[in-house]
Amino acid sequence: MAKPAGNRNMGLLKSVEGRALSKKMEDDQKKQPAGPAPYFHKDCMSNILLWLPLESLPSSRFVCKPWYNIINSRTFIESHFCRSESVLIFLKSISRGRSYPYSTPYPFPMTSIPEEEGNTFSVEVALLPSNLKTVPIFGPHLAGSSSKFFIQFMEFKDRKIKVGKYNVSCLGNIRATCNGLILLDNHVKKGLIVMNPVTRKLIALPLGTLCDYLKESYGFALNHVTGDYKLVHLFRDEFEYVTCETLDLATRSWRAVNGPSFGLFNWFGHAPVSAIGALHWIPQLDNSDFIVSMEVENERFHRIPLPQSCTTHDRVMEMGGLLCFVTHEDFNIDIWNLKSVHEGIWTKQYSITKGSLIDMVPLFSLRISGDVIFRRKEDGSFHAYDFKSEVMREFEMDKECNESLGSYLPHVNSLHSWTPSHYVSD
């Protein structure tokens, strides 16, 4: 029996509507943005991005808006920072293949900005107004000058040292480091620069009190109470008093504070160490019985006795969130911990009896593995002590490491910024 015309028309209408709906779904799928980000939950995507190499993260931000928001969020940056291992940051002369100690003045004049090649980022050029970036305002170019440096770092992994490169050049000295940020001299204008060499973001700061290069010390620390970064400048004035001034990066202005008691400091040879909410200095070259500490929040100075006299190869360092005093006792190396500035009580935590030598200078502690890195005075070799296996191992160094003859500062490569406005809301 033939179907009624009404039923045939209804079936035809449903068929047309079905094809139209299918076509619309296909068109909607084609309009979906390419890439994995829209198809993954935000937390899942964040965990995947955490495994990307550090050098690829700044460019990965621009793959799509979801990636940009994830990588620039405070949660992602803190998670990445917690996974990042410690390194040593240093300056390497471009023209002569040498590195110069941070504690010595430059043996050459800073008079020009050499030309950049490839994708090298010049700190000084970045500070110039856009209309002056191609104008040689610093005088004639000094061909073969040693006044230009690359900022580089050393990674310690699998008993080998790898030299990492930011492709960032500068004319100034690295004064201090904190949470992936570095404090640089500003040779475009008298002052200082705070910079993250990974993200290449920087900010110019005013210079504090001028004084002899060898009679001053800069500290760089995070105030965990306010979340702001602070610079501390100690210097010896014309009357030989050690004076102190501080700068909060939030205000970018220096202010004088009460300095340490007279006679505590004899020199500023070692960079201060940031730990347990304070900055800590060894105030004498040798045979110091105490350290000088300044609380970052209230800016008060303390004289803290050491468990034993500090010798030439002894140092203080941050280790596992505590302040450690690493000292040589005959051919053993003892490590003492300090938990509180106010209590001032040291506790012996470790005693290294295997593989230690008298000229091993402790540099820093690896954040993830916990190994302590030493450098021998005699031959410049690097060693790590593994507390689990109780073994001291020497690192294999490539040619680039051997050419780096200067001083080094502990550092952590990160995406951190000095201002909350650089972060995207979670």
C-alpha cells in the first residue's frame, strides 16, 4: 500500500534537517582552534607545559591565549620554580673568552655598546629609547674590547657540567641574585638593573650612595611577609663606619637604615647569603668567630656567634631552607644548621669524612638533589657530595667550563618577576 503524501513529506523534511545538522556540526568543528589546548583541562595542560625545556617557555606563551594565561600565572610560575634545580651564574668575556671576578673593578673602560649578532639580547640597548638604539652614543666602537660579556650558567647533572646560554649580553657586573632575578650594574645611566635573564624583562633602578667598589656589598632578598623584593647596600663611609641603605622594588627609592655596630665588618669579600628571613655576611677574611645577619622584614642587624672559628675555605650557604655553616676540621668537613636568627643555636647536621680535602670551598647546595657543590682552590675542579651514598664525586668539565675563570653566584632559572602586575590571574 502506498504511503500517504503527508508521511512522505515528513520523512523528506527530517532527512533534510538531519543533513543540515550534520553539516553544521562539521562546520563548527572546522572553526575550532587548532592545537591541544582547547581539548585539555587547564590543570592537565599546566602539568604538560611544566615538562617543556625552560628556554622554550617564553616563546610557548604565544602559541595561543590559554597557554599564555597558564604560563604567566603565579601558580604555574611557582610550580615551575619548585621543580627547578640550582645553577651557577657567571659572566664570560665575549672577545677574550675570560670571566672576571665579581669582586674586582673592571680593568678596562666601559665606553661603547658593541654591535649585537643573531638573536642576542643586549641589556644596554634595551634600556635606550627606541630612537637611539642604532646610534653609537657611547663613542667609537672598541674593536676587540673585553668590556662586553655574555651572561651564562653552569648546570650540574650526572657528574657532568653543562654550560647554558641565555643569549644575553651586558657591560655591567652581576652584584647579586634572588629567585631567578639578577642585580646588574647599569652602564647606560648611573644606577642598577634588576633583570630576569630567562624572560629578558628588566627594570632600571637609581644608584645608591657612591663609594669604592671594594668597600661595599649588595644583598638581594624577598620579604616573605609583604611579597616584595628588597635590595640592601652596605658600604664604608668616609669615617670608616659601615652604613646601610635599602631599596624596595615596589617604591624604587633608597632610604637609610640603622647599620651594624661599629667594628663588626673588616671586609666585604663574600657575597651575602639569603636564608631564614635574613641576609648573612662573613665579616672577616679569616678567623671570624661570628657572622653578621640582617632581618629582611624589620632591617635589624644581629651578631651571631659561629660554632667554631671560620677559616679561609669555610662558607655559609642556604641548604634545605636553613642557613648552613660549612667548615673544615682537619681533613673532615662539618655542616652546621641554624634555624632562627633570634635563637642563634647551631646544630651539627653532617660530617663529611670521605673524599674531602682542605682546599675544597663550598659554593652552594642543589635544591632538588640536596648535594653540596665544592670547588678546589688548587685546580678549579668541581665536586659534589652525595649525602645518601656518602660519596664525593668530581664533575667532568668541557672546554667552555675550563675557559670560565671568574667567580660564580648561586642562581635558579625561573619565570619570576619583581612585580605582581606581570602575572596573569589564576
